[in-house]
Amino acid sequence: MSSTYLKTPPRIKVLEALGALADGRVEVINDKEAVVRSSDGTRMYKVYVDVSRREVDSTDNGTVHRGYVGYPIISFLMIKKLLPVNERLMQSLKGVPWRKLNEEYKSYARVMEVIIRDRGLNEDEVNKYIDQVLSMLRRMGLKRTQRYNEVVEGRHVQIKD
């Protein structure tokens, strides 16, 4: 099995991960595996995490096609208490239609602006939390070790980081 180090994800992926927790879309299979349902319910992402070996995998597009730590991996790391969860922020991200917003705006920065505005969030608090999570993710130095052959098919939307 070959492995490559994963890049730091776009900032919004931390919020998407928190939203998946808020919506109860993460199903833990065992200590190293989980399944995460997409925000619109049309996709299921398999997730593998072995932190002692710094190895992860997921069938989400960010991990597979763009080479960064995808939000399903981040969600699972949060459930495993390896990344912090901001409970108040998590509750305010319940029901966000991530896929719809990403397709509509085609810009992660714009989607973040819309969510912060529409949900009445404190931008400084959001950014400090994201910085904290991304800093911890960088220190983990996670490698993608491909465990899953199937890739979730579907429309690919070009989105600017």
C-alpha cells in the first residue's frame, strides 16, 4: 500500500466536519472506521483512521481527488476526541446544506461568509476555532494509505479554495 501525506484542508472543511457531527451524520463502525453521510443524504463516505500510524483514508472527493484531509476524516477525529469540538458553534451549524451552498456559490470563502452572516456567528470565534483545529491537524502529519477502492461518483463542481 502506497501512502502520501495529505495537505491541510480548506478552512471551511472544519465547519463542514462540525456540521456533520451536529446533524448526527457520522456512524462509528469500530475504533478505526466510520461512515459519514453527506449533507444532502445522497452519498456515504467510508473513513479509516489509525492515528498511531498516522494513516487515514476516506472516499470523499477532497481526500481522493484534491489530496487534503477531507471533512469526513476531520469529523471522525473529532468524535475520537483527537480534535476539539466547539459545542456552541456545532449547534449553530445544524442543518447547513453544505453541498447546495458549495454548488451555488462555487467559492468556499463566499460560503463561509454566508454561513457566518446567516447563522449570526462571531467571525473571530469561528476563525480562532478553525485555526486551532488546522494547527492540530498539521501537527498530526496524516498520510493517506488507500484502503478503499471505490470512489464516490457524481458531479464534480469546481470550487475555489
